[in-house]
Amino acid sequence: MKYLFITLAITFQLLNVAIASTNKQTINIAVTEKGFEPATLKVAPNQEISLAFTRKTDSTCATEIIFPAQKIKKELPLNKAVTINLGILKKGEVSFSCGMNMVNGVINVQ
């Protein structure tokens, strides 16, 4: 009986991990002459969000990405995806920009 309880407990833990891991969303964002594409994102709250930025041009000041509220700053090398894990987001807005704050984007969490 003791082993059955332990087996059930382990099974439920594994199921919880599997369910939690499926609640992750990765969004691809291109950095072009036009800026961030897309520049406005809508996501649901309470899910883990990752953004994958790929700079596709040298004709932009967006050679780095900044998330001020999260204190994240990353270089964006040309033609190489840079993934930023923002974790679980709550309702509201999350802003991001290039290093010069000339190219901007926003995540609407609703």
C-alpha cells in the first residue's frame, strides 16, 4: 500500500510538470528596416513567454533589445535568433525597445 501511494504521488507530480511545460509560448519577432515585426503582441496571462528575436538587416539601430522593467539587455547579432525568456507574465503591458529607444514594441497581456 505504501508503494502504491508513492507511485501515485510520483505520477501526479510528473503529470503536473507535463501540464505546466505545455503552457509555454514562444513568439518569433523579426527585426527589419521597419522595426520589430510584429511590434505589438497579445498574449494570455499566467503563461510562460519567450520571444525569439532575429535581426535581418544592418539598416536599423535595433542591434540590441532592452526590456526596462525586467532589466534585460541583449545584443542582437545579424541573422541569429536570440531567445529571451520572460517567464510567466501577469495582466498589463510589457514594453521593449532598441538600445536607443527609437524602435519600440509592446506585449499586451490580457
